[in-house]
Amino acid sequence: MAAHRKSAHRKPKQRPFTGPAARTAATLALAGAATATSAGGAGAAPAEPAPTAAQVRAKVDRLYHEAEVATEKYNGAKEKAAAATRTVDALADEAARRTDRLNTARHTLGSMATAQYRTGTLDPALQLALSSDPDSYLERAAHLDRAGDRQAGLLGSIRRQLSGIARVKARADRETEALAARQAELREHRTAIRAKLADARTLLATLTAEERAAYERSADAAHGGGPARADRAGTGHAERATPRSSVAAPNSRAGRAIAFAHGAIGKPYVWGATGPNAFDCSGLTQAAWRAAGVSLPRTTYTQINAGQRVSRSQLAPGDLVFFYSGISHVGLYIGGGQMIHAPRPGAPVRIAPIDQMPFAGATRVA
């Protein structure tokens, strides 16, 4: 009886589908899963379309420009870091010289103290009474008084030297902190430049060979590129087959600067470079005018203030011409609406029209 009740509560055994029934069940399950998937994905955003070649080229141009802005900031930070390094070195030298003088004064003071110890500590009146030659003693005492005055003066000098050394060291500490900040700024700008150039290379790699060639042709046109020839014996540098400007330089210095720039045509653009084998834009103008005996500051935004401002209508060969609202690019005007400049990575020094970029101002150096 108990066995009968136990069997009455036992659930019937489920048998798996076989044959046609199994195939029907599987079909229904797959259909339901597909329906659920399509319903769940109905609200998902469609994948963004790949950028067009024109959009890629525009973004690459923007990245190159941003890299140039960062390059000029890097150049400025590098110049300040170099100045801070020179200051720290000069202060270290000054501290060393002051310490040498202090050690000399301390040695002199020690010698005087040793001499006094050897003379004993008898009361001067008793020494006079016991002296067999009072006149000689009085003469020696006068010398001792003067020696005491010298000792007091030496002590005062030592105190002043110690104070001076402390001031020099405190200033050196401040300059060392400033140098560390400049070096951190350098690293920040260097990282930004490399990241933007790497992004530009990655974007260019998404273009086909034909699209990249078209981009280079359009970039050359925008920056004054054109047919080139490698006519520098043994150098392999490509030089634009553009004749030199027939506009005469206003003076010999401008003429020498322009001659240097012509000699740099075909050399590569390298950010941070000032020659002789590669240049960035402000590095080229600085080197050109250095060849003419004129010292220019390092960056575009300081070079624009290195001479007399002139309007676009007053431009003469040798003038510095600047572009973009942030004064991030510079070239050397050679007349006829043309300049020589270092355009961007991958584009060597070349002649270009000045109306291909947003004009920001001009400066006459000499």
C-alpha cells in the first residue's frame, strides 16, 4: 500500500523529442532567438560610416597644424630650459668661488687664533711689569691691538660671506625648481607633438595609395610645391625648379638671409630643428638671419616682435611673414608674393605663395 502511494506521487518520466518532433522544436527555438535578438538590437545606434578621403585629409591637415603649434611651444620651453640651466650653472660657480674665499678667510682666522694661543694669556699690565724691555713690549702690544682689529674685521667678513653663500644657494634652489618645471613642460609638448604626428600617420594609412598621392599633390599645391629636381651634387635633396625672385633685397643683410634660405631648399622639415641639415619653420628663419649676422629669438611668437612691424602691402625681400591667429608659422619673404619656408613633416623646405595660409603679420628685421 505504501509502495502504491509512493508511485502515485512520482512524476512521469520526460522523454526527449526524436525524429520530426525534435527538428520542429529546434526550428521554433532558433526562430524565437532570432526574433529576440532583432527586437533587442532595434534600439542600437547604427555603426558610424567610415570617414571619406576628404575628411581624412582635413583631419590630417588639422593634426599637422596642431603639431606645429605644439612645436613652437616646445621650442619656447626648450629655450627657457636652456636659460635656466645656464643660470643654475652660473650660481653653482658663484657659490664655489664664494666658498673658496670663505675657506681662505677661515684659514687666516685659524692662524691668528693659533698665534694668540702661543703668546699666552698673561694680563697686559703684568706682562709690562715683568718685561725687561718695556718699550719693546709696548710696541708689540700696539701690533697686537691692530691684529685684534684685523681679527674682528675678518670675523665680520666671514659672517657676510656666509650670508652671501646662503643667498646664492637659496636662489640656486629656486632656479633648479624652475628648471625642473621647464623640463616637465618640454616633455609635455614633446609628447603632444609625437601623438599628433602618430595620429596623422595612422589616418594617412587608412587611405589608398592613390588617395595618399592625391593628398600629397593637394598639400604641395597648398604649400607651394611643384616639380622638383635633385640638382645639388651628391646631396640627393630635391629642389623646386622655381627661379629665384628677381626682386632685389633692400640691403646686404637681407640678401644674405635670402641666399641662405635658397640654399636650404629641399632639406627636410624636422620639428625642433635649426639646421644645418633639417629645419622647422622658425628654425629656418632663425638660421637664415644668423647667416646674415642677426640674432633672432627661437619661436614664431617671439620672432614677430624682433623687428619693425610692416603691413602686407609694404613687404620687402627678407621680411618675416607670419600665419594663423596663434602666430604658429613663419616664412622668409623673397618678393613677388613668394616666401621660402619649412612647411610640415614630409614636406621639405620650399618656395610657396604667401596667400595659401591665413596671413597674420610681418616683421622687418634689418
